Amino acid sequence: MSIIEEVKRRRTFAIISHPDAGKTTMTEKLLLYGGAIHQAGSVKARKAQTHATSDWMEIEKQRGISVTSSVMQFNYNGFCINILDTPGHQDFSEDTYRTLCAADAAVMLIDGAKGVEPQTIKLFKVCRMRGLPIFTFINKMDRASRPPLDLIDEIEKVLGIKSYVMNWPIGIHGDFKGVYNRQAKQVELYQKGQDHGAKKAALTVTSLEDEALAEKIGPSYQAELQQDIELLDEVGESFDLEKVRAGLLTPLYFGSAITNFGVETFLRSFLELAPSPLPKMSNEGLVQPTDADFSAFVFKIQANMNPGHRDRLAFMRICSGQFTPNMEVKLQRTGKILRIVQPQQFMAQEHKAVSEAYAGDIIGVFDPGNYRIADTVTLKNESFSFGDIPVFPAEHFARISPVDSLKRKAFVSGIHQLAQEGAIQIYKEYGIGTETYVCGVVGVLQLDVLEVRLQNEYNVAIRRQMLNYHIASWVDQSEGEVDLDTLNLTSTTMKVLDQDEQPVLLFESKWAQDWALEKNPKLKLLSIREK
Ligand code: G4P
């Protein structure tokens, strides 16, 4: 196959959701339909067990969770699909956000009974910022759910995106009957499976005109369905692929991942509507995925927690060209030529050596310490670069210091190294004589990782004092420097400088943030910093 054909058949996306909406279940069902697993239940089991796959992550083993997001690849109907995992729960971290920088589309999974939840909002904002096309799957329709129009309204009001209903649910009070597929103009009947949908399910379809439909879904549901469809056709959004691709309109599907209902229909529709790998902006203009020259950027570094194995895994998203094993590439930041010897690709439970990869694919490269987040790797000329990955706002803060003050030098070098790698954000307190450090993280688990890594790699034990801040905002300096000393702030608001000496304000609450904006009319705050 040519590079053009390989690129065209690729789809790289992330599933975003609030914990418990059913992301693991959905991922597993997609793998089931893609033939990557033969029986659902295995990914789930992996989630619960201490697993053998990521043995480089000691902390992962101890806790039985996945600390950093990984990627899974499978084939379906001639498409090559890369699903980027964005973990929820306590393992939510900056990696979760950064992973979205490596995706070309996002699938937003919503629990039909709960609607839009906080973590979904956070992840959605990042997708929005990147202009990613977003596909919405309203899950758990086999149970009682909120009225579909309510959910659509909430998505529009809370997230600010209009939706196009692809299929419409019948029976939302725990008596789910199926959906009406608006594209195929057919009713798809729900059949309750016995085994949590461990095996693929066959789909039973019928038409709206079918005389036996009333018997199948009940006469009142049939009448209601007809009205609903007419209403949707009249007042609903019209379908516009350009708007979908621009992230302005989200195709909306209803289904039940656990019973497999609607999963395959969703997958087929998604593959048809979602874009193949997109061109990526560099300092030399747009790089087309079909360009022959190899280029990639690092979006995640997974450190080895085992002191016996200092190596890490750098995850790269390929942007153009073809990757072949033992390829020599140049790390643009240092100019160093590196041979990529043993890259890994991840497939359901195991990882395997990569024999070839194209734009849209993610490879994990063993890294003795060469790479940093946002590094550009290519064979192109000296100055070529894809630029930085945005810095996302931390939500948990701790003042950190070495237990043994004689180890201060190793401590400072350790935290700077880890901050550069993207594992944590560090700030210096502003206007304080001695240098005290505040560490900011998106997920609290990053603090545990910090502690283990400083101990293992720098032989430094740390003390941490959690601080009661929840919001970090960068002070916008684009229209001239702001004098931090003259800002009128609440007594508890903390002024700090980030790794690049950029001013940041740490607020205890939204109220304190609003206060700052009100008392300082010229102050502009940024929640995400585009470097
Ligand atoms: P997550 O990765 O987003 O956190 O969610 P996960 O897939 O683990 O699903 C969370 C819970 O929701 C699980 O129940 C799962 O079985 C259930 N679930 C997922 N999809 C559906 C669905 O379509 N319908 C219904 N009714 N439930 C669904 P659990 O009790 O936590 O686990 P388990 O006992 O089922 O394994």
C-alpha cells in the first residue's frame, strides 16, 4: 500500500468521559468488533488486576491502575484505528490532556442518566481549543435515562456545541426498545443479551412503516416515535460534515455499550465521518500526513519506576512519512541523531514491536533520557519544529522541600528535570527572599509519582504540604508587562512564577478569581498557556 492509502485508512481518536460513564466498556467493545479481542471482559479484568503489561511502572503495579495513558491499535473494515486512552479517576493527569494533542477526533461518552459531568467538561474544553471533531455517544440507554431533548439541550448550553441526532432512542424509562437510525431510516431493535455483551451481537432492523412495529415496540411508542422524528426533521440541526470536522457540530448517538447495542453502528458511522490524520502546523507551515519525510512529536513520557531500569518510554505521534525499524532520526532540540531501535505499539493487552508505521500512528520508544514533551523528531532540516504543547492548568498544589536540607541541590535539579519532562509543574513563590517551591499537578497521583521518582532517581526524600488552592491562572502579558506588586488581590491569593518565569496567580476559589478581575480591570487571566 502507498503512504497515501495508509494515511487515508487511519483514524486516531481519544475517548473522553467522566469516570464511570463506560469508557473502559466502550473501548473493549470497539476492540471486540475490531477483532483485537475475542471476548469482552479482558480489558476490564486488566483494569482490576495488577497487570503484567506495564512492568516498568512500579507504582502502577502497587496500585493496580494505569498511571499514564496508552494507545491501542486495531483494524476494522479496512480501517486502521488508533484509540488513545485518556484515564479518569485518580490517575487523571496532564498526560490525559496532552494525549488529546495527539488525536484527530474525540468520542465523548456520556452516561444517559447523568448527562454532562465535570471531567467531561474539562476534557471537552481541550478538544474545543484544538478544534477537534467530537462525536457523542450517550451510553447506558438500557437503563432509565434523562429525556434525550434535555441531554441535547445540556450539551448545547454547558459545552456550547450543537448536535445532530444520528439515532433516536425508543423507551427511556428503563424499558429500552431500540433506536431509530435517521441515516438508514430504520428502526434498530434492542435485544437484551445474557452475557454483558461478551460476544458480538446481531442487529435486528425494521422500518417505520412495518405493520408489526407497534407489536415490537408498543403502539404508544410507535406514535411517539413518529412525532419525535418529524419534530427532529423540522426543528433539529441539519447535518453539515464541514461543521462536524471543524468541531462545531457533534453527531449524537444513543446506545448501550455493555450490551453492545449501537456500538458497531456507531463505529461504522464514526469511521465514515471522522477525518483521517490531519496536517500538522510547524514553524515552516503545514506538514501533510502524506509527505514522504518522516516527522513526529513526543506527547508523553512514561517513566520507569524501577530503579534498576532507568529507561522511560517516549510516546510519539507520527505526523508524516513512514517509520521503519532501526531508522535514524534527528531530535531537533539537540541536533542529536538517534536510532529508533525497538519501538512498541500497543494492541489490547500486549505490546508488540513495530514493523512499519504512518501518520496517525503512535509509537512508544525506549528512552534513556533523550526526549522531552513536545520534542520534534524528523529527518528534515535544522530549524524545523512542531512547536510546544500547551501547558494546562494545575488543580492541586503542594509546597515541597527536601527532608534533608543538605540535599537541596539534588532536589532542585530533580524537580527542574521532572518539570521539563512534563511530569509536574513547578512554581517559585514571588517576592520571597529564599526560594521556596510550589508544585502544581492536574491529578494528585502525579505527586506520588514525583515523590517516588525523586527518591529513586535523585535519592532525595521530600516533604510536601498540600495548599488550599484550586485554580491557577496565568497573567496575560501579551499587551504589556503587568506589575505583580500593585495587583489588588485577596489576602490568600498567591503570586508565583512558572518554569519560564511567567507570572501565575493561585486562587482558593472562583470567588477569589472573580475578585481579582473586578478589582484590577486591566488584568487578563489565561487558563491554558499556549507557549
Ligand atoms: P469508565 O471506564 O468510564 O470508568 O467506566 P466502565 O466502563 O468501567 O463502566 C462503569 C460501570 O458502568 C460498570 O459497572 C459498567 O459495567 C457499567 N456500564 C458501562 N456501560 C454500560 C451500559 O451501557 N449500560 C449499563 N447498564 N451499564 C454500563 P460496574 O458495576 O462498576 O462494573 P461491573 O460490575 O459491571 O464490571
